[in-house]
Amino acid sequence: MNKRTLLVPEQVWTDGETHRGWCVLVGGDRIAAAGPRQSIGDVSDCEVVALSGCTLLPGLMDLHSHLFLHPYNETSWDDQVLRESEAYRTALAVAHAEATLMAGFTTLRDLGTEGAGYADVSLKRAIDDGIVKGPRLFVAGRAIVATGAYGPMRRNYRTDCCFPQGALEASGVGEIVRAVRIEAAHGADWIKLYGDYRVGPNGETRPTFSQEELNAAVATAHDLGRPVAVHAMTDEAMQRAARAGVQTIEHGYAGSRETFALMRENDVAFLPTLTVSEALSEYFVPGESHPTESMQMAERGFRNALAEGVTIGCGSDVGPYPHGENVRELIWMARLGMSPAEVLLAATAVNARILGKKNELGSIKAAHLADLIVVEGSPPEDLSSLKNVRWVMKGGVRF
Ligand SMILES: [Zn+2]
């Protein structure tokens, strides 16, 4: 039997509150107790770990990642999909997963391998088996897109060649139902749909799936016990997704107050992905010193969501920017109007609720999984101290 561990930090932050003088007792893969030292009981058999000057927090979560992508200023998205083998991309993803864990992110929802098939399902298995280091993964396999709506865009290539696509194509109720079943059968924990994409005559973002198609996909996913995440940039696609009863909407840059109100009423959570907008703006508009149009849109959408009181989780769309820098998203959320405590809550307890895991993840409480991070300084007062992660514990194992 493993020895129990008593962690004695300067303070514990969990569920929106800072507790000075709290200790946390870990036994096996779970938290056995958390509270003032005298409340913990007999600890004579424990290894005691003193963590002076440090804050203990629940492991952070990022609910929108792409472990199988790397920054587009290194290799364009098209070239990653067309010129990098699945084996090479998996090798990269192993390194990305370790960098993410060591940065304090103990859980990721990875929303699509972008042309790397179901390698995410296997990566998750290798992490769970302890073969490689990485966060707990909730994976989506291949995203589902409307026929011709995704990349590599056929208009940019020879038309006599048949290029692999970055996601699974479907048209009509029959095909989208089939696509959802295929993803679930291959091990997808979540179903990821693209509600809109750059399909307009001049590459404008337009809704892709019809209301009928989305309704059918969601009904099928729910029959299979899988929640649904929808990429939606336009107000129309967001509304269709919200009416279809999806669980999360990603990006939402052009979301109106009315649409966020609809999301609130239908209990749809929002993942703002502010950092990817910043990263892509840097890559495509070098030297730009003021926020680009897309960043201003992302900010407007975020502020509308805040004003309407939608459930806002933390999801950054990491991959297009470097893995392990996920904390940039938290800093963006604070810059655009959330308090540090609200941001920390979004990245822990709120994200756990979105995943349907609030009884196991996201809080420092007895019986929860021991996913913890030790940070030098006090993140509830200064989020940038999250960059100083001393060590990470996942399921009671220290990394
Ligand atoms: Zn994404």
C-alpha cells in the first residue's frame, strides 16, 4: 500500500476561495482530506511535503486543444495535414502532451486530430497506461464537417487529385448520423461538429450544416452518450447549434447578446478561444501593434457572453500556438473583464462541470481525483504566477 502524502502549502485555492493554512492529504489516486491541519486527523503515517511560499490549486484544464497540431508559423496547416505522416504527428503529440502536463494542465479536451485519424484515442490510452506523460484526455477523433467545407480546400489544389481532408465529411441527415456513429465507434468521448467555415464565394465564413442535420447529429450523439461541441464563428451557426441542444459552442466571435442569451437558456457553455485569435493575428499580420479585426471580434463576443451570464469555460485552441503555453488563455480572460478568481474557476470547477465530471475533477475536495498543481506565488492575486509551476500531481502521481 502506498504511503499517504500530506501536502502543506502556504495556501490552498479551490472553488473560488483562498484558504490560508489548509493542508491536503492524498491517498492513492484520490484526495483523502483537505482543510485546516487539525481537521485532517492522524497523519503520523504520512510523508509530509512542506511547500512554503506556494499555492496548491486543482490541476488546470483546457477544453479546446489540438495536440496533433503545431504552430502554423513553423508549418502551415495544409502542410501538416498533407505532408506529415500520422506517425510523425503522433510523435509530436507525445511531446506536446508532456509539455502541457508539466505546465500545470492535468486535463484536456482535444477537439479533433485534424487529419491524424484516431491517433488521439491511442495517445489517450498510452497516457492512461502510464507509458507516456500527459494530461487526462477527452478526445473527439475526427471532427465532422459538411462536404467540401473544410481543408485542405479543394479550390487551392489540382482537381484531378484526391487529397485527404482534415476532418470527416458528411451531407444530409443519413450521412451525419452515420458519421457520428463512426466517431463514437472509434472511441470519441465528444462529438465535434463544424457549424460554419470559410465556404463563401470569397472565403467568407458561412453556416455549413442545416438545422435538420445538426438536430440529427445531436440526437444520435446523445443516444450514444456523447456530448457535442460545435465550432461556430457566426451568429447564425451559433443559434442553430444552441437550438439543436449541443453542450458547448467554440469561438463564438460574432455572437450577439441575443444568441448568448439563447445559449444561457439552453444551458450551452461557451469556450472563447481568445489566444488562437491572437496567435493567428501575429502570424498573418506581422508587426501589427494594435489588435486586428479578428481579435476585436473575439473580444466583442467574449464581452457579450460575460454580459449575458453564459457559462464560460476555459478553452484556448492551443496547437496553432505552442503547447504548454495554455495559461495565455487565462491571462486573456482576465484582461477582457473576468477577475482572477473567476478565471481560475473557469479553468477548474466550471470546466469540470462542462465535462460532466464535477464530482471527480476541478476541486480540492475529499474523494476527488488528486489532480493538483503547486505554484510559486499566489495566482488568485496574480495569474501570471501560474507560469511558475513547481510540480504537478495527476491521479496521485507526481510529475
Ligand atoms: Zn480548434
